[in-house]
Amino acid sequence: MPERAKVAVLISGSGTNMAALLYASRFEDCPYEIVLVASNRPDAGGLVLAAAEGVPTYALSHKGLTRDEHDAAMDSAIRESGAEWVALAGYMRILTEGFVRSWEGRMVNIHPSLLPKYTGLHTHQRAIEAGDSHGGVSVHLVIPELDEGPILGQIPVAIVPGDTPETLGSRVLIAEHQLYSRCLAALVVRESSPEWLLEQIRERAMALPEADETHSHGMPCFGVIKGKKFAYFTSNHHADGRTALLVKISGPDEQAMLIEQDEERYFRPAYFGDGWIGIRLDLGGNDWDAIGEWLARSWRSIAPRKLTSLIDAADQF
């Protein structure tokens, strides 16, 4: 089994969702492990459980500290633990934008409503008062805007006659414990999933003017409509074990420079010659802005002059 993704969990209370994540991680096929449980409350009950289960803990009260100071200390503890991902599990602190940005795409939260409904607090009461048929739970990526990040998964939970916020909340909590570990497990492996990686490439390639997608040599490829190809997506092509993007470059000198710069990520694609470079996507840590720039540059190298002239003219305004 590949090395497991390292996750830090932040809590403020009893840590039942932390416990659900922890016990799910004990299955042999779970792709993540909990390497730290941290809290802004030194008396949080979840810290005791984590320590008893052999998980390192860290606690620092937020009292007397600015948000920036406290977040900086928590960030330092998380990074020292070796964590690559952060899971918020009842962490009752609004995080600073800087902290959130530093973990963008790698921090998740669980929220007791069917987002986008009922961000914030008192979600069960609000769902009951609104006459909703269901409450529920959502797992989402964390962005600076509270409870508004991309949703990774949801479970609806029926509201029954006579429900109170407490009775509904007790059933939603069961759903939380089922959902969180599944969403986290899917998230930490998706960067090596060919299907997800292809979708990231497709989104960026098809945003370019007059781009289309076809198949060639057994690979998805992108070109200008009725024109040349500017990108190929390869996944274990010719059993090479790689998932990669192939784009056009200036020639052998640039190809050699890139491979020398990072021989693990860049490679000379077989059968494509010196005018192309392979960029491995399955190593993780992809800079998607840079990938978008590679695609745009490769598109420009083959696009008809009428298209590039229009783009150049638009850029001047």
C-alpha cells in the first residue's frame, strides 16, 4: 500500500468526529493517518482520547493571543507534525484568511446542514423552523468565506414529527461520523486519480479559444478545432506507470533544461520528439496555475494567427 497521507485534526471539544476519523484510519486500506490532534482548548476531552490512542496532541489556549498569533502557532505545530492535510472537527474558531490560504485545497470541515443552507450556528433549529423535510451534514473544502467552500459530500437526514434541535442533532451526528472519513479518504487520493486529473486538464484546456477534445494514439488530446494538437493526457500509456500532461515546447534545449531541473517531474515523451515535454501529474503538489500557463503557451504555439491576433488585441484593453 502507498504511504498514507498525514492529517492533523483540529478540535475544541469532545472530538467525536475526530474519533470517527481516527478509528476509520485503523482500517488497512484507509489512505490517511492522523498524526496530530490539536486544540485551542487545553481541557478539550478529545485530547485525552487522542493521547490514549497514541496520537500526538497539541493544545494552546487562544486567550490573550490575537487571531494571527494563535493561528501562526497552530500552523507551526501542524507543519512540525508532518501533516499534509488539515481536518476541522468541531474547531470553534474563525480562522484568519492567511491561515486558510496557506492550506488552500488541503483543509476540510464538516458542517451540520445541507449547505448552502444554514451556514453558521443553530442549523438544526433553523431547518426545523423553516419546515424542511430534511436536515443533514456536509463536508467541504475550507475557503476564507465561512462554510462556502466546494462541497465534497452530503447526507440528508429526515426531520420527523416532534423533532427538536437536540433529537435531530443526535441523528445528524451519526451521519457525520459516516460521511467525514469517506470524504477525507477520497480527497487525499484524488490528486493521484487519473479521472480527477484529466478533469483538471480538460477544464483548463477547453477554456482556450476554439479548443476541442478528441482521442489520438489511445489518449485524450486537445487541439484547435480542425487544427493541430497542443496537449495530450497520458495515464499509464505503454505501461510507463505515469499520469502526465504532454505539451509543446521550444525544442531540445528547453527539454533538456527542464529535465535537468526536475528529472522526477519532467520527462521526454516517447514517440513525440524534442518539441514536447512530459509533466507528471501523479506526484501530487501540482501548481494548477502553472499547468494552465503551460497549456496556454502550447495552444499559442499551434493556434492560427487570426486567433492569437485577437487574443493579443484583447490583452491591450
